[in-house]
Amino acid sequence: MIGEHASAKQSVGESIGLARLRWEAGPWSRLSVPAVVVAIILLVALPWLAGLSPIRNFVLHLMILFFLWGIVTQGWNLIMGVSGIFSFAQVALFAVGAWTSGVMVQQLGWSPFITMWVGGVATTVVALILGLPTLRLRGSYVVLLTLGFQELFRNFTTQGPNFVAGGGYGLRDVPKYPFAAWVGGEDAQVLFYFLALALFLPATFAIWRIFFSPVGMAFRALRDSEVYAISRGVSPFRYKLFLFGFVAFFTGLAGAFYVHWYGAISPAIMLFGTTINLLAMIVIGGWASFWGPIAGCAVLTVLPELMRAVDQYRILLLGLVLALIAVFAPEGLFPLILRHVNRLLGRKGRL
Amino acid sequence: MEKLVQALYGGIVYGSIFGMMALGLTLIWGSLRMLNLAHGSLYLVGTYIFWTLVTVAGVPMVPALLVAAIGAAVVGFVMQTTLLNRILGKPGWDVGSLIVGVGVAMALDQGILLIFGPRVKSMPPLVPGLFKIGRVVINYNYLVVVAVAVVCLVLMSIFLSKSRRGLAIQAVSQQPDAAQLMGIPTRTVFLIVMCISAGLAGLAGALLSTVYQVQRDSGSSAMLMALVVTIFGGLGSVKGTIWAAYIIGLLQSFLMVYLGAGTALPGVFLFMMLMLVFRPSGLFGVGEAQRL
């Protein structure tokens, strides 16, 4: 998946991080430009391709959910899959962004277009503060401290001051982005879609850059052999803290978007269910691979909508599938399928 | 004075309960090196088996407790033999076992929800009746729970330090490879540890259903506290876990009595975070050589 390119060789030599890349060795050589251009054109054209407005709005609703959770899962995959930090606080960070932005709009009356960025920055700050004691510790301690943080924040949002907790129901009647006032209720969804897309694409690009950069190599090195990585000049704490803050920014931004799209957020989002659902996206899609979380997120966003009738059994099945995948296909379904497809097509893996 | 008695009494009750939950977690961590996130669900299995036997089938309390513990142990046995044994000792064990735990937890929790429904159920106490010290009400039921938990903790530490099997468990957790070379069947030991741990979780779940109510999310909150205790005591250390259980229990109880119920959880977490900053390997931070 990585390693055979010049970027890898150079990076290890030059103490990782600021190594200059040759243009043709850069990560863009992994993607075919036409495919990316076609994908972006399709995404931009989707509102017009999706047909009449009731169907269109449902499709766009799903796509917005996909974009939001896609940002969160990609970030989490970078933290957990690529660099081996078992953080279980990503949903809490999502909520920090949502609450910051929501409360600012409700209490100060600022525009959500401004406060969403405050939400992202605030989440970064919170993540850095959380990371300071957490990231020096080993695996299981990180699980506990991050789970604990999530529980604490959930506690705060159910029992805290009224403008935060709303009597235990969380934030309600949060002002949405004023799209409905601009273009009318039916078409507002299109603008929400474009805003979500405008968050998703840069976030994905940024994560992709990290993923295939020397910095990404450093994270893999830390995961696979911390002692060796340290001996080659990778500071584990600094790198992990950077990653934690970096991912938190996009996670918080997604949370802020969520609250101004949906108009409300409940502390129940921080129950273990959401976290597990996101984990399932990553594991089913493909742990530590770039496309895995995106594919898993797409499947697990669309599938529940098609399986409404058997919704109760969905979680049961999901749990079993998760356990079985961890045992029988630890790399995840997507890399497995991809390998078979590639073999059938008789080409070497490019993704 | 009354507040002090109330706080001490609550602390001992909480401590015993946390100790039972945390002991199973720490045994699994010590020997299998797995953070078993299905522990809370095994607790629930015990709770619901106990509830069914006592209120639906009318079985007496004591055999029902035993069956609940055995039922949870059987679930642990199945999880170990069908899933965990296949990835044991392979690369990616830490991630794989974590995800297996999460998956099994999800399936068990949802299965219980499908079978028993979301309604909160109530259990009669093991032993009815109460007495008072001043104005502090002391239930016989709580005392029985504490007694059972303490007996379990004592028996477990004797088992681990004196019996042949217990010594094998200690050997395997200190040096799995060396233990295997000395002729200890490591896979059997892992299986025994899993069954004991699951059984303890089931027993805790059954006992606690008489203290709290029977509800489907009680497992996860019990597991969270058990995790706090396990980590506070130093992962994998039995002595540390038992000490930590009572320290955390007393802390929670004192916070509840003196500062109000809402401060207990944040207070405990804050305390733990601070301690981890200053003593990153827990209260009895044992080195790699002398776990358990």
C-alpha cells in the first residue's frame, strides 16, 4: 500500500516532516486525474441528476449524512487505524463543535457561517487539552481516558447550565443556515448539500495529503514500532498531538455543520451506539486504508435507510459482522473486494 | 457524623461491586492482553438470566445466582472458542480483540433488547429488611451483596496465589512463551481466565440487579466504572484492582454525600486523569515482570 515510492525513502532519511518531494513522486501520482475530475463533476451535478424534488431531497439528505460521517470516520481512521491511538472521543469532539457553534448562534446571535469556524477551532483546542495527558499513555489508558471524556461531556450537556443542556434535551431550535430564506424551502437542501460537499472535499483532500505524506509514514512507523520510530527521530507525542488537533478541527467543523443543518442536537448522540456505528464503518470498509472508511461510511449510511423494516436486527447483525470481520478479514471488506477486482482485471493495485 | 457513616457505607458497597466487575477485566487484561469491551454485556447476560429465573420461573435465589454466573461464563467460553482463539497470538491482536469485544457487545446488547424489550424491570431483594444507624438506612440486601463480593474477591486471590491453576494463570500472564515451554497449556489457561472473568461479570450483574433496577444500559455504565477501577489500580494487577475499587468507591460515595450526586462521575474522572498524569501506570503500577 505504501513504501515503494520515493517519498517513503526520502522521508525516513530526512527525519520526516519537511522532506521536499519530487513532483512526480508526490501522492497525486497514485490517482488518475480523469477519475477524480469525473467524480467531482458527478458530485456537483448530483442535485440535477437526482430527479424530482422529493426524491432529490432524500438522496441529498443521505449524501449530506455521508459527507458528515465521512469526515469523522476518515479522521478517526487516521487517528486509530493509521497511527494506532485508540481514541474513543471522536463523537464527543463532533459534539464539542456542534455545541460551541450552536450556543454561540443561540446566545450571541452571530451568523452560523462564522461560528462554525469558531466551533472547529474550539474543538481543536479541546482536543489539544485532552491530548496533553492522554497521548503520553499507552493503548488501553487512551481508550479509558477518551471514553471518560465523552462520558463527562455527555454529562455536562445533560446536566450543565440551561443554555447548554436545554433541560436534558440538548440544543433545540438552533438557527439553521439561512438557505431557506434565500431560495425557498424545497431548494434549501441543495445549498446544504453544496456546503457539506465544500467541507467534505477539502477535508478528504487534507487527510489524503497526510495519509500519503512523509508525516503519514511517521504515523505508521509509530504504530508499528514505536521504539524504532523514535530512534529515527520521530517524536511520538508531538506527532500524535498534531494529528489529534488536526483531525479534531474537521470533526468539530462537521459537528457545527450538523447542528445548523439539522437544527438540533441531543446528548444521546454521545451514547456508545454512535461511536460503535462509526467504528463499524471503519472496520467494515477497511481499517487503516484510505478508501476503507469512505466506502464503509457510504455502505452504512445507505444500508440502514433501505433496511428500515428490519432495523432492530440491523444492530444485531452489525455486531456479528463486526466481530466476524475482525477475525476472518482483519483488513476489512473493501480492500478484500478491491484485491479480487484488481486480480480479475489483471492490474496492480493503484488505490 | 451521619453523613460520614452514609458515605463510608456507600463507599464500601460501591467498592465491593466495582471490585467484582474490575477483577474480571484485569484478569483478562493481565493474561490475554485484551481490553474486553464485552464485559458490560456479560454483566447484562447475568442480570437477565437471573431476572428470568427468579421472577418468571420462580427458582430460589441462590441456585439462580449460580446459573446466572455459569450462563455468562458459557457466553464467554463461546466467544473465546469461536472468535478469539482464531486471532490469538497473531499480529493485530490488540485491534482485533478490541473490535471482537465491541461487536459481541453490540450483538448481545441488541439481542437482550429484542428478547426482553426496553422496559425497566425490578427485582425483589435477596434478603428483605433493614436497620438504622442514626438516620442512615442500612439494607440487609446490600450487606449480603457486599459479603458475596468480598468472599469472591478473597477466594479469587487465594485461587490465584495458591492453587495450581492459579499459578498457571500467573505464569502465563507473566511470560506466555516461557509458560508454554514449561508445559503449561496456554490456550486452556486463556479459556479458564475468560470463563472466570465472564462468570464474575455475570454474578456481579445478577447481584446488582437486586440493588439497582434491571435495565439494558446498566451494563455499559458498570463497565465504565470497572474500567476506571482497573486502570486506576494499574492494569493487570489484582491487588491494585481491589485497592482501587474501594478507593474509587469511597471517593464516589463521599462526593455524592457531600457535594451532590451530579459531581460523582466528573469528580472520579478528574481524579483519575490527574492521577494518570502523575502516575501513568496506575496506583500499583506493576512492571511487566510481575503482573497479577
